[in-house]
Amino acid sequence: ATAPGGLSAKAPAMTPLMLDTSTRKLVAWDGTTDGAAVGILAVAADQTSTTLTFYKSGTFRYEDVLWPEAASDETKKRTAFAGTAISIV
């Protein structure tokens, strides 16, 4: 899928994404809000990327996702995508 991007820095593929409700753009997941992640970046992007290509469904290996440092424990990471069509195994 594709959607407007609002990244503030370079982000590699497999970065979890969330919706910034103030700008209505996808940004890197903050690592603190359970269930806020809505997709996984499919192609590396940066702050100049106006459109992001991302996965909005699928099953991904826990160790392949590039979790932010703020996601301090496994439970937080495994609940990041609660309510979405993304599964972490």
C-alpha cells in the first residue's frame, strides 16, 4: 500500500509505522503506544519522501522488524499492531 509520509529522519525498510493524527501522515511508530502501529515500511525512506510504501497486512518474524528503542520489552512489541491485519511471530 502507499500513503502520505511524514518521516522526520531516514527510516530503513521494516520500520513500524503509525498515523500522526495531527498531520494525517504515516510516521515511525513511537514505540510506546500499544496498538498504534498500522503498517511496516516496505522500502527505505526519509524526511523528503512524500509517499511511503508499506505493508498493511501479513505475518512478520519478530526479529526482522526494526523496533524503536522506546519499545523496551517484548510485550510492547508484540502488541504494537493489535487490531490490525499484521501478525508478529
